[in-house]
Amino acid sequence: MNEIPYTVHINKTAYENITAACPCCGKESIFNRATDLGVLTPIAFRAVFCLNPSCGKPFNIKGDCVNSVSEMLIFDCDELLEQKHYRYCVLSLAQAYEVFFSLFLRVEFLYKPYAADPNENAVKLHNFNRLAKQLSKKVEKYAFPKMRKLFLWQIVSGCSPLTLADAEAAIGKLKVRKDCPNDADLESLSDKELMPILKAIRDTQIDKLRNKVVHKQAYRPTWEEVESALDECRKLLPPLTWHLGLHDDPGWYVGENLAGR
Ligand SMILES: [Zn+2]
């Protein structure tokens, strides 16, 4: 596979699939990340075989996107909208929020404390893995509304754990409050750019729309409903991911930490 002369740029990247045109037969192959490629991280460069049965020639692909999972779920909606799969679009959008809340909690309670922890690497890694399991167990049954409350209250509290020991205590005390933060709570934040975004996330109805679509009612949403939800989501999650500096890679924070010294 080292001698493959052809390298093509990936035509389309989506959360589940990568599409690339074979340089030999010209046909597009859709590679499923989990089944065909066996890797879920972005593909910088990779040898593949054309999926057209009459061709099957090897070629290299490059140029995958490196956006966060929630951003990829949002991007997928363009195609779903075009194909008029409005129900799937609603599911993707609601999931984009849930994935975002989950990433925020991992960064806050695991990645950043790991990067700043004073212990030696082997100890840190052991504690990190232990805490990752604890956090995952704690939130595994939490649906959208509870994850949203945890996210919002964690920002409002301003108490970010500094080490893995702090994080362990914080995860132990993690409790879902009855209500979301009110306007006064959000307006008290010193970061004024955050306030309108957090209010909009608090008020989004995408979870309710998703429930109507999924449950017995099997509701069929209209283009207008989905377009409006997509527009709202695009204005909230990608800017907030950037503003909060969220990366789904503990190593990224270690690098940032070292660079900051
Ligand atoms: Zn081919």
C-alpha cells in the first residue's frame, strides 16, 4: 500500500461517512468510518480500496474535516434538509447539543484538571481514567434537560476544578438542580458575550421537538421548524465551542498548558 500513486481529496465528510471519488474508475465510494475505515478520529491520510466491485483499486484519501462532533452533526443537517429528511435533522440537532454538553463536562472535570495536575504522568493517567468512569456513570442516565442544567450551572458557578483531586470532589458533588439559571443568574456572569448564547441554550425547544418526533406521536416536522432549529443551533454551538476553547482531546490541553508557561 506504500506504492499507491493516487491521492485524492475527500469530497464530502460527514459524522458517519467519508465520500471520495476513485481516481481509476471515477466512481464515488462512501466509506463508513466505523465499518469501512475502523477509525473514528479524523483521517489526515489513508490508503483505501475503491468500493466499486468492478474496480477495487487502491488509492489514498486526504483532507478530512477536524470539527468537533457537535459541529459535524450540524453539518450533516444540510444534506438531510436537502433530502427532506426533516425528522433525522431534528434528531441530529438535539444530539449535537447533548454531545456539546457532554464534551463541556469532560473538558471541565477531566481534560483541564489533567493538564494542570501536579502529579507525575502515570499517577495522573490512572486518576484520569478512574474519574472518566465516575463522570460517565454519573451522567449516563441524564437526558437533554439534565445535561443542559449541569452545563449552565457549571458555567454560572465559575468553580472549575484545578486538579484531578478537585475534580473528583466536584464530580462527587455533581447534582442536577431543579431549575435552569434565571436571567439574573446569567446576567451576573462577567463574560458578557456568553450571556445571550447561554440564554438561548436555556430556552431552546429542540429537545421537546425531538421528543415529539421520537415518541409515540412520531411527529413529522416541517421544513420551517427544522430550518429554524438548524439556524438557531448554528448560531449557538459552533461559536460557543470556540469561545470556551473546547477540544475533545486531553492532549490538546496539555500542550496549551505547557505553551502558557
Ligand atoms: Zn474505482
